Amino acid sequence: MTVLLRLLRYAAPYRARLIAAFAAMVAYAAASAGVVYLIKPIFDQALGSQSQLSNIALAIVGVYLVKGLGAYLSAYLMTDVGQRVVRDIRNEMFGHVLGQSATFFSRRSTGQLLSRVNNDVNQVQQVVSQTIGDLVREGVTLVGYIGLLFYHDARLALVSLTGAPVLIYPLVRLGQRVRRRGRRSQEQLEVLTHITAEAFNGHRIVKAFGAEAREQARFEDASHRVYRTNMQVTSTVSALPPLMEWLGGIAVAAMIWYGASQIGQGRLTMGEFMLFVTTLFLMYEPIKRLSRVNATLQQAMAAAQRIFELLDIHTEVTDRPGALPMPRPRRSVEFRDVSFAYADRERRKVLDGVSFRVNAGEIVAIVGLSGAGKTTLVNLLPRFYDVTGGAILIDDQDTRDATLASLRAHIGLVTQETVLFDDTIAHNIAYGRPAASQGEIEAAARAAHAHEFIAMLPDRYETRIGERGGRLSGGQRQRLAIARALLKDPPVLVLDEATSSLDAESERLVQDALQALMRNRTSFVIAHRLSTVRSADRIIVLEHGRIVETGRHDELLARQGGVYSRLYALQMFGDGNGPDADSEASAARGRAGTSSRATAGQDSPAPALEDR
């Protein structure tokens, strides 16, 4: 009942339509009872009188008209309310899921979330738009029939309904079983959706490793589990109508036996007896429908329970009370004693006491081995996660004191895994500025070296690029992502290995585009290939979530036995022990020494840029 009442709260804004639908249901039930009520005068009065028969015939036509209008209006209005409720639930789910933090998405697959938003909501759609309407309409009709029976003969009505209490127990027990198996069915369908999405998204890897048969076997196994669970549900649901009919048959037999004795004693007329018999037979249909409604309702409640479980999860990063819009950054970005640990059982720190300051317009490269915490570090800047210790400040303002929308409006992001949408090139470039003019879009594309290949496409900027930009090459996708960031014009930029996995020609074009993008912007560059960060104003070396070295390329390379020099030698020369590695490091140390002598007596680098 808690789940059902929570579900029905979504219908509260549409109470006027619900009231109208309920009035139509009452009219339907009254007309249904009216049809039966006319049976008694037909047998007792009209069969011997032509005038009476005509009046009753007209009454029957009028009653059926009211019944038909009641059925139509109640069905239409309830479906309208149901569709509105389902629309609201689906919209709320989508917004709720999309607003969750990166931690939420890391714990759930796309297939699981799709199953909740689509399959579970579809189950609820049937119950809200149709089942609840049937429940009320058939329930009111049944009450009307029962009231008619008691109105004519209370004793005969009690005899006719002797089997009613016996119906309650099997209905409750079978309903509980349907709900359990319905939930299991939804869970199995979730697994099936996950397998499907995973195989379709990774279709190239599946084909490359010849795993089609293995994926087919996984899908068939999951599909069979869905089939088996659904058949268990069907078995339970199908048992309800025959059970109802059997118990109803017992009631009819008892009523016929008792009614015959009452007619023999003159206490009951033939018309009254026929009214009772007809009413009981007409009651079968709403009773059978109600049994099916109960089964459908139980399945939908299992789906609604899963929906509300998802809606009750709150891992999103939200605005603090009193958060204010952040003005455009002009001075610096500072990481002040930042620590971060994922919310798992181990609570192992990914970052531990990271402190540094980047002045406006500087380019800072962040390097280190895999797992050092590089991507986590830059993900904290737009608050995809919140720090678990310390603070990130932009122009000395804690980012948590600014609204998320204003913070993220000032940050541009270009990642290794380029995310584009199945839309036109123009819409993808203007994703961060939907109101941008065609001229601004083309200017951004030219600056990103994308205009040349766009101009060769059949529909130019109106060309659709397919899911995730699948109709373009890797370099073309990356240049569109850079054009998108250029058009947004953010003062702070995050580049997460934006040139990896590209051929030499594409990398050259992308590097040129990145130089244009980084000009006069505060840039954080994650680089696995150290050859791409030589021109950075500062390189920060992470190891096990801590800063172990900072400096320019030549300075870090000149440090004998340093982490950066080892990483550089390992990438350039394989094992890091070859003679070329030593000569490169020696040359770098010489350049660093000359540089330090040349700058003797001058101001040292600003302390704000040093590792704190």
C-alpha cells in the first residue's frame, strides 16, 4: 500500500480528471445494475402487456447508452491521467539519474539504468493508465450488483455470496507470489538489457576476438531465464480466473437450490429469481477482471518498488545552501591540501594532500603512472566528485560555494574518449552554446582545423554523424570536440590525453587545434606521452596520489633518479637504461644548470607555483 499510495501521489495534479473519471465509473456501474434491475419487471409485468414491454425496451436502450458513455469516458480519462503520470515519473527518473555524481555511474551499467527507465516504467504505465481504472470501475460495478441483490432479498443474497470470503485468502497468497516473481522478472530483464547494450556497444571487439557465439550464448541464457520467470508469473496469474469461476459456481448452485425452495413456498417470484441468477452470472466478469487486475497490480508494484529505490538514491553533487554564481575566473586556480577517496568499503585515498596553484593563462601538465590519480584530480575541478578533504579554490573562492551551473560554465573539457551525439555537426559544436550563430560555429571549426573536412561532407554542417560520431575518423571526432570547447570559450580548460590513439597527421592537426584552444586559458593537461608536455609552464608528477615532483620539462629531466626522468626514459628508450637515455638526461641537466646560472640574481619563480 505504501508503494501504491506513493505512486498515486503523482496523480494528485490531475485530480479534476480523476474526479470526472470516477463519476463516469459510477454512471457505468449504476447503468450496469439498472440493466439487471429491469429483468424483474420483464418477467413479472411486461410479458403480458405490450405497453409495459415498450417502456421497458426504451429504458433498456437508455441504460445501455449511459453505460457505454460511462465506459468510454472513464477509460479515456484514466488513460489520460495514467499517461501523464508515467510521463512525469519517466522525466523525474531521467533528471534524477542524470544529476547523479560520477560515483553513481561507476557503480551501475548503462543497461541497468536503461532497464529501470524503460522496462520498469512500462510496467507501471499499464497499471496507472488501465489497471487502476479497471479496479475502480469493476469494483464499483460489483458493489452495485451486490447492493441490488441485498435490496431485493437479503437472505438470498447472503446464500449467493457464501463463497465470497473464501476468495480472499487465495487472492492474497497468489498476489504475493506474483509480486515476488514479477520483481525477479524485472531483474532478469535488467540483466538481458545490460548484456544487449554491452554487446552492441562493443561490437567491434566482439567481432575482432570472434566472440559472437559466446555473446549469443550469454544472451540466450539470460533470455531463457526471463522466459522461465515470466512463465512462472503466467502460471500464477492464469490460475486465478478458473479458481474464481469454480467458487462462483458453488455460489450459483447454492442459490439455485435455495431459490427453488423459496419459489415453491411462494416467497419468491420467477422475476426475482431470474434477477438473482442473471446478477450472479453478470458478476463473474467483473470478478474475473478484478483477479487479473490484482495480478497485474502486483507485477506493477514490484516495478514501482524498483523505480522508487532508484529515486531514493542520492549520490549527486548538489549546490550548497546559499551558493552563488561564480564570476568569470581571472587570477588563479588552487588545489589546497586536496584529498579524495571513493565511497567504497576500503576508503583508500586516491589523492592525499595535493596542493598547488596555477595562475591565469598558465599550462600545467599532470603526469604519472596509471592509477596515480591524474584523471581523478581534474574530475574534482568541475565537481564531478566532491573532495573528501581540503578545498579547490578559483580566485580564492571555494568551488563548493559556487553554483554548479556557473562553475561548469567556466570549464571546458576535451577527453581521450570523445563523446559526440547522434546529431548534426553544427549541433555538436554548439552543444555548450545552443544559441551560437552559424558564423560562430564555422569560426570555431576553422580554429580547430575541422572546417576543411566538414566542407567536403555532402551536407556540410548539417551532416548527421551517427551515434558517438561513428561516421567520422578519430582525428575528426577529436577536432569537433575541440571546436565545441572553443565555441564555449571557457577560461579554464581540462585536456585528458586529448591526442592519444591518433595517427601522426591527425595528431599534428589536433595539436595545432589544441594550441589555439589553450591560448590565454588556464589549462590542465593530462598526458601519458611525455613528449606532448615539453612546452608546459609547469609539470606536476603524481605518484600514489601525492605530488612527488614539480617543474619544467628540462628541470625534471635533469634530476638524477627522479620519477619524471625515469618515466621519460622508459617511454623514449624502452627500459630507461640505454646510453641515449643517459645522454638525454645529462644534456637536460646541463641546460638546466646553464639556465640557473643565467637567471642568478633574478627573482625566483613565484612561490604560488611551487609544490605546497
